[in-house]
Amino acid sequence: LVAVVVSSLKRTMVAVFWLVGCLGPASALVVLKSASRRRRPHTTGTRTTRLHALDLTNKGYVRIDSEEPTRSYPHAAPVLNEQSLRRTLEVLDDDEVWTRKVGVLGSTGSIGTQTLDFARARPDRFEISSLCAGSNWKLLADQVQEFRDTVKVVGLSDASKKADFEEALAERGGFPGGVDVVYGKEAAAACATCGEADVIVTGVVGCAGLEPTVLAIEAGKDIALANKETLIAGGPAILPLVEEYGVSMTPADSEHSAIFQCLQGCPPGSLRKIILTASGGAFRDLKAEELLEKCEKDPEWVRAKATTHPNWDMGAKITVDSATMMNKGLEVIEAHYLFGAAYDDIDVVVHPQSIVHSGVELQDNSVIAQLGWPDMRLPLLYSVSWPRRVRMPADQWESRFDLVKLGSMTFKEPDNAKYPCIGLAYAAGRCGGTMTAALNAANEMANELFRQGDLDYLDIPKVIELTMEDHKEEFLATPDLNDIIYVDTWARATVASLAAELDSKPKQVVLGD
């Protein structure tokens, strides 16, 4: 009993310190009071009553074919409209002389470093205008030194590393002339609004990327979208801004880039369905009953397995999301906001080889898909170069794709009992508004607690659904950015409290329906 109480207090204190650090004491107190007031007691093994707003009917690959006209919604990506078709044609006039000036948020992460690889390989096409890092001052100093001839704004979000960074730059020849250096909370904003940049690569993780993305849009910058939260959590606030400021938002992740590429040249009204492919994650070869048994008898094996991806070398958070298939549910929401497809017109298909990165079905029943070896560099490159195609040196890529070498591919529908997170994402997407922000934040916190050993695998969808249910009381259909940030913080605090409750109760394991 003492151990349980100590564990619960530890998690609660972690959540409190996290909130105070993000919001300050006064705002954190408001969020914690709100979470405490609305949090329902949880009885293990009892299914919470779903109000009609949480529609879980489409849990993955469910064909809903109809002769009714396909519904379309406002969307962020430059496809399926006259403007994007015209822009594609306009590049014919400047194909020999064009250059894109690029700002990179998260320049020391995987997205940022790969973007810089393109600039190194094709300096005739890409110039680096701004660089922003979180805390990796040493690598940032190297990058500033390398791109000193073109960079105009440099940002370091961790202001405590200022002295280290400046000393490192001094050792490398000092600050380049004419460069603005910004530290702390304003660093990302300064780099996102750099006057010279044409396009901003948003390689910042989490809701921290929302504000600089908004500022970049308002400054008229095109967005190479590598930050999922921008649309998953912030879609209702972001879409009107993209339209108002007339900027392009191009996807940098594999699946949405594949859809984006497939829709090039397609006229308005031609899209019928989106086909999102999924690797199936770490547990794709286990039946639901086998996974249940593993969770009961060897939860630490499950924890270790969930953080190992069979196809991709990714970060720990996204690898666990792949294991639960919440990553695919989040991508369903992102696809809706990027391409304007109704949720009934977005299918999820498990494709273990990860060769077909996604596809589309058009009104005439044609199916177009984009294929290639698993490699994140092509979608990132196209997000920056669109609508142009840039040839890169051979050493920048995997070996060229070969159908004969591939041999065969397989596809199957997802097991909805094994992957309840897919249904939760469809439900949040259908609600829209702030519900997708609640889902995303709840998942991030549950994922983190799971990786820390403070939440069991099967409790991940449980606490997410409870958080969504609680959020109905303050759901907003048309939120602004501040509303979205508030809900994000509230949902994290709610999950931390729920996790502490679950830890103090006897376990009864239930998987899916």
C-alpha cells in the first residue's frame, strides 16, 4: 500500500512540475483544478458510457461505398484546386534559375539534419536562411559555421546554453556578420518569421511547434509540415490562416507525402477515397489473444517490444504509437485536414513491407499509389521543393527502387480488437474542434508514462478514452490557438491523474471489444 501511494504521489508531482514549467503557477493551478473537478472515478473492467458524439463505428478499414456524391472539406495542402494546378504550371518558366530559401525549426533533430543534407548536396537549389535548435548548442554552432554565408537568423530555445553556444561559435570563428541571434521562448518565432526565408521546415516536436507555425503563416511563409500537432491538434485554427494568407502547406511525412504526390494534377472533385497504409507496428504478427496473454504474463516484454519497430528506425514515442497504431489514427485526422476527405472516405490498410506509402482512389475507380523503399528523405525533399522534382546525388538515397528485387507485397485490414486507438482517433476526428487536441495530448502523456514504466500497455487506450469523455464538458467546435494549448495541457494533467488512479486498483485486463 505504501509503495502504491508513493508511486501515485510521484506521478502527480511530475505532472504538477511539468504544468508549472509550461504555463506558470497561476495558469497551472487553473488547469489542475479543472482536471480534478471533471475527472471521473475509474472502475477497472467497467466500460465507460459513450455519449453519441463519440462515434466509434469506423475503426480502421471499413469500406463505406455509396453512390452519393463524395463530400469534401476545407483543406491545407495545395491540391484539388485551380490555384495549385496553376502554380505547378508556373514552374515551367523558371526551372533553370529557381532557388528556395529555407528556414529550419529543429535544425539539430533528424528532420533538420536531413534538410541540411539537401542544402549541402544542391546548394544551387537550396539556401539556409534560419536555424533554430532546442538545446543542442554544439551541433547548432557547427551548422551556423557551415552555413554562415546564407543564414540570417539563429535561435537557441534553451537560454541556459547561451554561454556554451557563444563560446563554441567563438572557437569556430565567431558570429557571421549580419546574423540575428535569439535565445529562449522567442527563438523559434524569430526563425519562423525570418524575412529571407521562402519556406519553413517545422521539425519541432509537440505543441511547441504550433505558435511558430502560426507566426510563419502570418508572415507569408510556405510550410513544409513535419510537426503533426499543427493539424491534428490545431487544424480548426490553422486552416483559416492558410487560406487567409495564401500560403502552401506541404506534408513532410511518408504517408501524407505519398497522398500529396498521387493527387498532383488531379482536378477539383476527383478524389473519392484516401488509402493510408500502416506497417502494423511491433505486434502485427501477434493475434489479439496472444497480445492479451503477453500483457498479463510478461508486461515488461511488451514494453520492450513496443519500443522496437520492425521496418523503421524512429524515435521512442512514434515507435510506441506505431505499436498501438495510434500513429495511424493520428494520420487519419491529419489526412482529413490536409486533403479535405470525409472520415468515411479514409481507409487504413496494414502493409507489412512499407513499400506502398499510401494511395488514393479517384472518382473513376482508378487507384494511384506511391511506392519506394522505406526512406524519409524523399517526402521531406518534396515538401521543400514542391512543385518541382529535384535530382539528388546517388549517395543521398537508398538504392533505386526495383520491383523485381521486391518480389511481392501483402495487405490486410487492421484488427480493431487489437488496435482500439484507431477507433478513438476516428471518434475524435468526427467530433472535430478541440477533441482532436485532447486525443493527441492524452496519447502523448500516456505514451510517455508507458515508456517510463508507469502505465501498462492496455491502459493507454483506456486513459485516452476517459480523457475524451471528460473533455465533452468543455468541448469547443471552433477553438483558437489559446484554446487548443489549454486543452493540450489539461489533457496531459488528466491522464497523469488517471494513471495514478489505475495504479492503485487491482488489474483486470480487457483488450478491445
